[in-house]
Amino acid sequence: MSHAPLPDLILEPLVRAALMEDLGTYGDVTTRAVIPAGTTYQARLNARQAGVVSGMQIARIAFHLVDAGLKVNTLKTDGDAVAPGDTLMTIEGAAASILSGERVALNFAGRLSGIATLTASFVAETKGTATRVTCTRKTTPGLRIVEKQAVVHGGGFNHRYSLSDAILIKDNHIAAAGGVRAVLEAAKASASHMMKVEIEVDRLDQLEEVLAVGGADVVLLDNMDTDTLRQAVALCRGRIVTEASGNMTLPRIAEVAATGVDYISSGALTHSAQTLDLGLDF
């Protein structure tokens, strides 16, 4: 599956910061000490596990920021499924440059491929339903844009990117504002016609109040057991978009999707994904 890449311009500052962190104040002293000037090699970025790749665009940027003269050939694009032993990318040119960019390229590609792979596992559990899997804001600080893009590479969808994208009324907002009616009326009074409103509920009586008051586009059904979710979806059908969240672990996704909920959001996609094992071989 192919996906439109983000502009390199957006990703370069993240990759540049990671390279500066790794190169320190004096560059790669090991490589300078042991690799003769002018040594060239072709390296291969290989998969050592099956999964879905993400971060190929970032790996290319990392190598080119170290040395624009490196020849990078991307064989697998972000969103592709891979098997152990598959070559994802070849990098040819100065050996010192390849070695200096190796760790940053692998850190990004392994981390993001892990997210894409876990997301693909969640999405597979929704097969045969119309339910979409989406991420949350539980991302690594500073890396949200690439982690959310990895979710897309895995076949998932993105929730809001930041607090400024949409009005999402959580339980603490409801408590501080004085209840469901008060908080929805306040949101309706201030929201732009372009701004979606979502409200969180964890009980059916709260949901009934939300539906009676109106003003919300989406309801977040939080930490409900499957039977309660089924009842909630039946109440909402045709009236408001539904999102199930809270304790959305991989073994539970199929039964939750079977309730007919529109979206399942899970922070685990980004905060609990294991790095996909990738390696750079000379």
C-alpha cells in the first residue's frame, strides 16, 4: 500500500535534531579514527522481522543530511509489508557518511515501523466491519507528526494532532464546567462552524443527556464494557459519530468492532509499540 509522503521540509528539522544529538560536538570520532579517507561501500537496510515499514523517507533524509553525495535507493516504501531478509534500502558512497547516519536512520525506521506494524494488527481485527482504528495524542514528545504518520502507514487513521484541532470535552472539563448540559452549551456558543465537537461519556445516562442536549458531532464512549458499548452504539446510530476508547487492547478489538462503533482509538498504537528489528549490513 502506498501513501503520499509528507514534505521533506517538515521532517528535516526532526532528523537534523536527532543527528546533532548523535554526532555531539565533534562528530563521529570512531569512524574518523578507523575508516581511511575515500573508502566507499554499499550498505543494505534489511528487515529482520516481518512487519509494515514506516520511516523510509526519514532514513533517506538522514543519510542525505549527513552527505548529500550518498546514493540512496529506496526499495520498500512507507506502508509496505516486509518479510525477514527483505532489503528495504541500499545506500552507496562514502563509508564514513553511511556509518555516521546509520543509528539515526535505524532509530527512526525501527520505531516507526513498530507503530505501523502494531496498527496493522489492530486494523486486521476490524476486517468485515466499517470500524476505523485511530491513534491518540499519547505520542513521544516532539515526534507526534511522524508517529501519527506511521499509524496511517499501518492502515489506521489519525485523531486530532493537537489541542487546537477540535473541541474534545473530557470528564474533567465536564466536572469543571458544571455538567454535560453546561459544557455543551458553552462549546456550542464558542465553536466555529469549522470546528468539530466531541464529548466523552462513561455511562449510558450521560450519553442520553448528550443526545438530548445536542451540539456534539462525536461521542467518545470511554472504558465501557462490550455489552454497554453495544447499547450505546444502538442509541447513537444515525444521530452522532461514535468512538470507543479506554482499554482498547489487541485481543479486544474484534469484539468492540462488532458492536458497530465508528472508531476505536488506542494510545497503545504509539505508546506501546515494539521497535521492528531492522539492520544495516555492509
